[in-house]
Amino acid sequence: MAATDAEFTPETARRREHSGWCWYDWANSVFPTSITTVFLSLYLTTVATRAAESDTARNGAAACPGGDALQRCDIAVLGWSFPAGSLWGYLLALAAVVQVLVLPIAGAVADRTRDKRRMLGIFAFCGAGTTALLALVGGQNWLLGAVLFLLANLCFGAAVVVYYSLLPEIAHADERDGLSARGWAFGYLGGGVALALHLMLYVGHDALGIGEDTAVRLVFVSAGVWWAVFTVLPLRLLPGRRPGASSEGPVLRAGFRQLGATLRQARRLPLTLAFLGAYMVFTDGISTVFKVSAQYGELELGLDRQVLITTILIVQFIAFLGGMLHGWVARRLGAKRTIMLSLTVWIVVLSGAFFTQQGEPLQFYGVAAGIGLVLGGTNALSRSLFSQMIPAGSEAEYFSLYQIGERSTSWVGPLLFAAVGQATGSFRLAILSLLGFFVLGLLLVSMVPVRRAIRQAGNPAPKVL
């Protein structure tokens, strides 16, 4: 009986909640890793290129010119034509705009409902199902792939809003940096394991007697299954219904009203908004580098796809170590100083990417190792630091603003990358143009007095900042 009582002590319950929270990072990381960064970015570009070449041949024009970083045959949608190679950058920009329009309501509703865990499950399972449906994309129907990606990405973002909002509810102020870094590191480990399995499937497709396209479609299905199955663990371990919130009445209408109140309240927290502004700048650079890295390696550096996927795999496992390292450094230097140090490393690494020579995988591996070292930790500490700067009881709403802030500018990086690539015919200058996000972000973070921002939100400051 004593063992049973010990199992349900508050300390044990909190450890279970922390474990469950980290497991969702493991579950959903398959989407940004295997889907967004590697397989869909390359596969959808290939499908779009097929459609462009088919249209060119049907119109009696000459074949698309080779030897160019961008595929110069155009695809068209709603009367707008653009090179097939620019599709992915423009699609990422559109996905960001869609999230900006929807995520605020998801956060407001989450704070009105009693059961955030249930909302997390709904968004996660819908995203996982839509990811699996990407297996229907083939031939030349790139538009179907674009629509499914937009839906899956929207569900991914909505689930993340709910997931982030649970951090202040399950961890004390002095625990959040470590828990956030551990969750992010665990997520990269999960994404790395999933990508390793997907790489085995992709590389060994001939031995399995299936074509390359079929292998990629199986990756889409298995990624959806991975996301859904591992989401069950956090749903079992995270806290359920809360007594304070109310789910009675028209929750959606109440969510809109609560969102308006949050926006009015946020204006009284200018330092929190200042940090959010800095985060909006540098996280756009981080997400853009991660999402276009495979495209840069293939189209600009001429690297084999297996090299690219192996590189992303290397990034995932180094990011696990980097995330844990950031948590360790933050306990000694504080979250703000560690973020600034991390952004400085980003500037050095991105400069190295510009000078990487064509057809040199070892140089590309070196750049990837540098990216992995700072990839997870920068955002993990930003997440935990922001959680200190928001009023208690409005976590989901403020984290929806956090996600909106991220998404409202996250179209800028992909759009800049695609536009510079289209204008110059090379992605080398496009990758260099992303340096500005890290330089400006570093300057803005250095100007935010985070301890005063935490007091302004009515929260106790952790011992080390």
C-alpha cells in the first residue's frame, strides 16, 4: 500500500507530467524533420517540375534548361506563374500566413476549455492523418500536395500552441529552462530516429522491390502513424481537465472575446512584446535555414539526396546534444546570455554555408554539425524565457501570440530565399541574405531587460537570467 501511495505523491505526479510533456516533442518532431525539411520539400519540387516539363512539352516549347540551380520551367496557379524550383519557398510563406489567421483563436479557445490535453490530441491526430494522406500525391498533382501540407502544417501549429501553454502549468520558474531544453532535445532525438528509419526505407527501396516515389509515399504514411502513436503517451501522462477554466456555452465565441482582452492586456506588457519582436526576427532565420537546407544542398551544391538526408540525420542527433548543452549553459549564464551566444554561433555557421564548395559533402557536414549544435537550444530557451514573461492563467493565449509572432514573419525568410534565388538564378546569395535575421535578432535581444519584463508580468524571476 505504501508503494501505491508513493506512486501518487505530488513530486511523482510532476515528474510524470514532465515526462509526458517531453514525449510530445518526440511525437511531433517527425513532421518538421522527415516531412517539411527532407522528403516533402524535395518530392513536391520533383512533382512540380514534372508538371512544368509536361506543360512546356504540350505547348511545343523547348525543354527546360539544365545546369541551373532553379528549374526554369514554370508552373501556374490562379493565373500566377513561377519557376517550379521556387514552389517550396512560396508554399512555406503561404503556410505561415494561414497559421497567423487561425492560431490566435486556437489559443484563446484553449484557455477557455477545461481540457487542454483533449485539444492537443484533436489537433495532433488531425495533423497526423493529413500527413499520411500526402501519400496520395504523385504524378504531376503538386497542387494536392500543397493543400494537404497547408492543412497538416496548420494542425501542427495549433497543437504546438496548446503544448507550449502547458509548460507554465507543470513546471516552476526555475525548472522551465531545463525542461524546455530537455523537451526540445528529446524532440530532435525522436526526429532523428524517425528520419533514420525513413532513410533506411528510402535508400533500400530497390531491395524492397519498390520505386523511389513509392518509398517516399510510405515515408508520408509512416510519419503520420509515428506522430499519432507517440501522441498517446503525453495524452496519458499530462494533466487532464482543470477546475478553473470553463467549457460551458459557446466556447468559440468566448474565445474571440478573450483574444481581444488578451491583445488589450498585452499592450500593457511592452517588454514582453519587445522580446517577442526579437524572437520573431531570429526564429524566422532559424526556421528558414532548416527548411531550405536540403534544397540548397541539392540545387546549389549538387549533392546527392542520400547525402542530404544523412546530413539532416546528423543535424538531428547533434541537436539533441546541443539542446542538452544549452540547458546546462543556461543554468550558469542565464537564458538571455545563452540565447545571445547561440545567435552568434548561427552567424558564423551561416557564413560557412555560403563558402561551402560545390560537390563537397564533408564541408556540408561541417556546416550541418554547427547548425545542429545551436538549432534546438536557441528556440528552447526562447520558449522557456517567454513563459516567464506572461501572466498566469493566459498561457495558451500568449503562446498563440508567440506562435503568431513567429508565423507572422516566418513567411519573410522563405520568400526572401525564393525571391533572391529566382532573381539571381543561384541559392548561394539567397542563403547569405538570411544573415540579417540573426544579426538583427542578436541586437534586439541584447536590448530587452528580461528581469524587469518578468516582474512586469507579475511573476517571480528565476535565480539566474
